[in-house]
Amino acid sequence: MLVVSNTSPVSNLAIIGRLDLLRERYGRVLIPPAVKTELGALTHPVGKIRIERATRDGWLRVEPLPAIATTLVLPGTLDPGEIEAIQLCHHLSADKLILDDALARAAARTLGLKFSGLLGELVFAKHAGTLPSVKTEIVRLRSEARFFVSAEIEAIILAGAGE
């Protein structure tokens, strides 16, 4: 399966020590250069080390963005990582794009791209038996990564996880 990720799912999973969930599910995850740059600016030292290790191990791989891919015009309100992740996914006809931002998801949807987010990945891991509790990870995301999730979305996600 060919998968492209934006910055936040990778950085947040790295911060809480769950980056391996992406490797276990997909084997390899591609990121565009702008996402690599954004990940390089991560201030969480342990999370940064985990990302560097994943890149060094080769399963988190920076994929150059061909010039032709950059001709895909996207809303200017998206950040560079989101833009390049969507462009790369579209160019490669990847099976999935992992991103969390609502505007980025709307742009991906208009292009017919299949996507999931960080919380969806946690739910999948719970159903696959590799994660005991989504609720525990949401608490950790909030406290350790300053990840925002509304109470309404959290309730939906936890219901989907059977919690």
C-alpha cells in the first residue's frame, strides 16, 4: 500500500511513542520535503529522535516532489507540508493520505483522495489488537503533544473504538 503523510500525524505519534503504529500498518510511509522540514523543526527531543530513527531505518521516507506535481493548485490557507503531501499523494496516485487538518481534508476530498487521520489510525490499531486503549492515547496526545480534539469528535472516535 502506498501511503503519504502530513506532518502532524507523524510528529504527534512520535511524541507519544506510537510512531511504530504506522510502520506496522503500512510498512513504509512517504513524506514530501516540506513535511521533512516541518518535522525537523520539532522541539520535542525524544519525538525528534524517533522520527530520525524511522527515517534512518528507511520506513519513513522522504519522496522528492516532481515539478509536475507542484502544478496542482491548492488553497493558499494550507501550510507547505499539507500542500506538498496532497500534491505528492495525487501525483503518485497513493492509496492513502494521512492528515488531520479540516481544510486539508476538504482539499483532498475534492481531488478524490482517500485519507485518514491520527485518531483513525489509533482506532484501527485498537481493532487490530496492537493498541489497548484509544482513550489513553488521546489523553497522552493532549498532555504530551498538545493535540486538540473536541469533546464531540472524541466521543465519536471512542464509540468507534468500542470504548
